[in-house]
Amino acid sequence: MTKVKHRVGIRGNVEAVFQSLVTNDGLSGWWATSASGKAEVGSHIDLTFSGLAVLTFKYVELQSNKVARLKCVSGPGPWQDSELLFELEQSDEQVFLTLTHQNSNSTEDDFLYFSTKWPVYLLSLRDMIESGTGRPYPNDIKIHYGD
Amino acid sequence: MTKVKHRVGIRGNVEAVFQSLVTNDGLSGWWATSASGKAEVGSHIDLTFSGLAVLTFKYVELQSNKVARLKCVSGPGPWQDSELLFELEQSDEQVFLTLTHQNSNSTEDDFLYFSTKWPVYLLSLRDMIESGTGRPYPNDIKIHYGD
């Protein structure tokens, strides 16, 4: 099992940050090309990365403006059975968003990819909240040729 | 002890990537505000982050176009005694640069900072090689308010 963990600080409303994790418009504003689903515990959400992959997640825990935990129930190899835990914390000046991604199937290459790529997507989420424009796939910042 | 590890792919010459790790012009092109030192095993290099900190590293291993290993001999708390291992690998299409940063003193907050910030600086290095312009401190992409 491997785990990556990252944190960004966002100057914005904690509700807006939480919504970016649990709505189709939110998730397609910083991460996936499109999103379709419903954020209820036990419900599924499909994230389409155009021309690349579809990831299906199940929401396994939701605490409004605090926690969103998703389990990948369908997707390419290293995503299978992986779990994303997003934790939000309001401080005086910003909202801290911490992501923990646990994988049971990942290789060293997968680990290096996630460890380097997640900050790019979390900063895309930050930019979406702060400036109105994120960089969802395929407009994400690439971390290697062919990414 | 904590460890972070990241990898980026760079479309450029492996010598140019290596030089970015072992020359004053290189290190101040993507990371520090200014750099002063000499890349020889046992020699020191001072990296100044203007108005923030000075980090002094000792080169402990150098293999031309392959490996640069630096040990921090002076710097703020979490940097003390930490070690940076840069490994280069030429593939057909790009140069893969892998960084391992080991810390003996870091807290969870430090770990989260390094784990999220290193990709930003490694992509600054990539951009310096690919486009001629990196984002050394204080022009780095910030990961939280106050960063």
C-alpha cells in the first residue's frame, strides 16, 4: 500500500471549497473533463477524463464543509480500490485542504505520478476558487511529456 | 524520519538538467533567489531565498548527468541535516528527474509542505529548461496564503 498526502491553502469560502468536491460543476472545474453523479453516502459519481479514462467513485463519508471520502470502484489499475480523503479546515486567513490518497495496487511509478501530479490538481482547485478558473483535464499542467 | 519523492519529465538535454542542479546560474534560475558555491564533492553552496532564509548545502555525491546528492548543513529547522537526492534518467523522449528529500526533523506540517511544494519547484526547473524561464523564489507558485 502506498499513500500520498498534500495540503494547499485557499483564500475562499469553506462552503465553496466543499462544493468543489461534491458537485458535478465543482469536480469538472478543476479535475475531470466532466462529472456526473450525486454526493450522497453510498452514491456513485463518474469522472470522465476525455479520451483517457473514466473513474467511478463512491462517496463513503461526507461531513459538510469538513470531510469528503471517496472510494474508487472502477478505473485504471492503480486507481482500483484507492481511496481519496479530503479534509477541510477553516483558519483565520484561509481554508486548508488536505488530501490523502491511499492505494493498494500502486507501483513506484504510480506513486511518483500521484505524488507529483496531485499538487497540480489541488492548485487548479485553489485557482478555481480564488480566480474563477481551474485547469481540469486536458488543460491540466503536465508533469512529463505524454502526461 | 520523513521522505518525499517526486518525478518530472523534461524535454531537454540531460547535461542542461544536470547543470541546473550544480551551477549558481542553474539553481537561481528555478529555485533560490541567488546561489553561491561550487559543485565539488565536499564543497558548500549557499542558496539565498531573499528575505526568508539561507540554506547551505554540501555536495556529498556527484555523478555527471546522473546523480547530485546534497546535504543541508545549515538552514531553518526542518531543513537541518536533510538530504536531497536528484537522479536523472535519459529516456527516448525526455529526461526524467527524480527528487528524494529525506528529513530527520520534520513535523507533519513540514512533510505536507515539502510534499506539495516540491512539484512546484521541479516544474519551475522543467519550465526553465523547456522555455528558458523558471520561477525561482520569490516568484514561485505559492501553495497557501503566506507561503
